[in-house]
Amino acid sequence: MLQTAFNGLVSGVIMTLPALAVTLLFGVLKFPNFAVGAMMTVAAYMVFALNGQLGWPLAAATATVAVAFGGVCIAIDQLTFKPLRGRGGITLMVASLGLGFILENLARFAYGNTARSFAIELARPFRFLDVRMNREQMITIAISALAMTLMWLLLTRTPVGRAMRAVADNPQLALVRGIESERIIRWTWFIAGVLLAVGGVLIGMDRALEPPMGSNYVVGVFAAAILGGLGSALGAFAGAMIIGVVSELSTLIMPPNYRIGIPLAAIALILVFRPQGLFGQPYIRK
Amino acid sequence: MISFLVLLGIVVCFSAILALALNFQWGLGGMVNFGLAGFYTLGTYSCALLILKGGANTPVATLGAMAIVAAACAATALVTLRVTEEDYFAIVTLGVGEMLRLVALNEDWLTKGALGLSGIPRPLGDVIPADVYVYFLLGLSVALLLGTLWVLNVLARSPFGRIVRALREDDVVAATLGKNVLWARVRVFAIGGAFIGLAGSMHAFYYQYIDPTQFTNIVIAYAFMAVIAGGRGAHAGAIWGAAAVMVLLEGSRFLKDVIPALDSDRLAAIRIIIIGVGLILLLIYRPQGFMREYRLQVELK
């Protein structure tokens, strides 16, 4: 029970970074980006290319790819989403779906369907209060905590973060105050790219590298972001933890194959009973 | 070559029915369905299981599959009770679709899991000689496609069709005019679902063997591509769109002969990449598609 709860905590922690990316992207761009899963896959394979094939240490490979992938995300945005800006959520959503297909299958084309894993040396798991924790899980928690802290500082303490929140809140008003939204959108994509790249590596460490690895997380990540209230960074964190722990605990009473049912039920319940999510702004329609 | 064209014709027919169903839900009703692959799986397996385990004959099984998918879609549409934004609904359909595919993969006692179901009988399969059967199946497929087109056209032009289009444009206005928004959404999604069930049944009859790997995301990709290419809301456009996409997809099989280095996984990957790129290019350069939605024509003097 305690062990399961701890495992759930770790799988929740894994989801915090992508959930944060989803909520940032939604806040600034106003559409749910279904390509986030495939983006994590591609970033994880990029890290695999450096780490598994060229023999770089995982940390160095991840740091390099994270920065590079931020750039890749800006390029993707310029190519696909910029020409569609202002076209309405549905068009952008379908475009992101198409983008997800392209990215996932680029990874499949390059590396095939065989599962791969990063080159990390094995370490003995250690015990604390009868709970077995392995080293990857500790690294996951440490990295996510660090990233969350940095994100919080970035959003609240820097001009870019303030500008991002302003654009998310009201782009016209932000423009009046001299905040150029295209520049902020580029920043948002860069940050999301870094978060997704690190998230992809964490998933790859937890499970294995295979083309659908990222897409498998999409429903869970969106459930986390919606549960916390789309657009709320704190909410994304809380939502991810709740979804992670509840999904893992659910395997005690139902077959683990249907774990995806938990985020799905969470979305359905939240939409019917509390559409703004736990930490979101109350929901107002035009 | 002739038999290849006949088989291609059958595939185009049931893909076109699937595209018409998506067009009805999304093009006409504005309810985006990212769980299409899952609902399609549900339709196919329902039809096959009703025959193999339920002992139904083929028309009854088809109607049963249509009813089952319609019910599943209706239940899914209920989540729009309070939140009617497409974004949230899209995520819900994605999750439901994923769930349905997992059921097909994991419930071995019912669906035989990854092994799949084989030996699905075909309509009038024991009456019509095997060598001319594909022609009969082609005729049946064309008839069902035309029937679907007719039904959906009638619905689109009925008062119900007008409410549905009004919802798509602005559901608040429709609600202000006293229309029951939730009920209309449930109905439009369920009707679309029934035709997804029909397409799924035909899939079962055509392949006679089904397994979970047949229902990957490529189903969603090509259906959306077909609807966008055809022009959202344009029924005839969805058919032409589906035909174009399927010819492209089936045609890309010959790529293997041109570039022998491609294995089947890579070929499958390339086909989806092509569809994805096409989808985005269409959205950027020709978002209105190639055909127009039906509009009431008013004579101007």
C-alpha cells in the first residue's frame, strides 16, 4: 500500500513537467496541444542518440537536448502554428494532432518499434520505512522539484514570466502595454520544449523508449492540467500528483491495463461538477 | 489489376462512410471526435461478436453494432452538460477512444486480445459463389454509401440539421432561442456514431479477420484528412476526400517496390507522416477544403 502510494507519487511527479508545459501552452496559445506526447518521444530519442549511441553521460545529453529542443519547438511553431494563429481552437487542435502523428512516426521511422533504454548504470534500490526506492525514482523527484522551483521563479520573478502571464490573461491588454505577443509565444515554446524534453527523458527512464511512449501520457497529462485548472501552474502540479497517486492506487482494485480510466473519469467528473478545475479561475462564458 | 481496383473500391466505400460520420459530428455539429479509432473498433468488434458469439445474422449484427456505437457516443456526449468548449470534449473523446481500444486488446475472454477474431461470415456469403463475391460486396458497399449519404443529406436539411449547424456556430445563441443544446448534441453525436458502427461492420465483413492493430491512429488521421480536404460540412466532399486519401494510402504500398530498403514498419510510418503533413498543409493553405457545404439557395431576381 505504502509502496504503491510511493510509486504513484513518482508517476505523478513524472507528469508534472508535461502538465506544466500543457498548461503554459494553453494559457498563451489558447488551444490544447495534442502533439506534446509525440514531442516528448522525439526529445527522448534525441537524448538516446547522444546517450545510447554516442556514449554521452545522460545528464549532459539531457541538458544539451533540452536547450536544443526548446529551439526545435520554436521552429515547429513558426512552421505549423504561426500561419494558423487566430484561426480558432478546433483548427489548431487538429493541426496539433497531425503534428503529433508526424513527430511520432519520425521517431518510428528512425528507430523502429523496438523498445530501447538509456545507458545508465544499474544501482541497488534503497529502503526507507519499508518502501523500496530506486535511484531513477530519486533522480526523477529531484529533477522535477528543481524544475518546478525554477518555473515558479521564472513565472513570478522575471519580466518574461510576468509578460507570459499577462499575455495569457489578456493578449490585447498586454499588447497595449507594449508586450509583443509573438516574442512571448516564442519564449513559451522554448520553455515548454525544455520541460517536454526533460519530461520525455524521465518517462524513458521510468519505462522504455518506444514510439508511443509520449502519446500514452497525453490523456493523463491533460487530465492533470484540467484537474488543476487549465492555465494554472500550481494546479498542473497538484493535478499531476493526484492523478498519479490515484491511478497507481487504482491498480490495487482493478486491472492495471485500464489505468487510463482514472484520468478519463477525472476529466469527466471535473467537467460536470467543477469545470474551472481545482485552482483555475471561475469559469465565465461570453 | 481489376480485382485490386474492386478491393480498393470497397475500402474507399467504408472509409467514405466513416468520413461522412465524422463530417456529420464534426463538420456539421462542431463536435470534434478524436476517439474515432476507438468507436470504429467498437463497431467492428460488436458486429463480429454479435455474429460469432451472439449467433446473429449479418444484417442484425450490423444494426446491433450501429446501435451499440450510437449508445456509446451518446453517453460520451453527455459530458458536454456544463462545458461546451470543443477543447475539453476533444480530450474526452481521445480518452474514451483509447479506453475502447484497450478493451479490445485486453479482454481476452471476449475479443481474444491481440490474437484477434477470425472467420467472420459475410452477408450472403454462403449463397453467392466465391469468385464473384467481391463484386457483390462492392455493390453492397456502394449501396450502403449512397444510403448513408442520402440519410445524412436529409438530416442536414431538416429542422434538426439547422439546429445542429446553429450549435456549431454559436451554442449560446441557440440556447437563447430555446433550443435544447445538450439533447441536440447527444443526438448528433449518436447519429454519427451509428454510421461509424456501419463502417466498422463493413470493415469486419471485408477483412473477415480483425485484431487491435488494424485500428491505429491512422484511422483518425485519414478521416480528418478526408473531411478537411472535402470541406467541413460538405457531404459529397467527404466522399471525394476519403477516395483521394485511400487511393493515396493504398497507392503508397507500391513505394515498397520503388525503394526496396523500406520495411513495413517504416512504410507505415511514412504513410502517416505524409497524411500528417498533408493535414497541416491543407489547414494552412486551403482550410475551406475543395467543396462547399450545402446552403439553401435563394433565388435573387
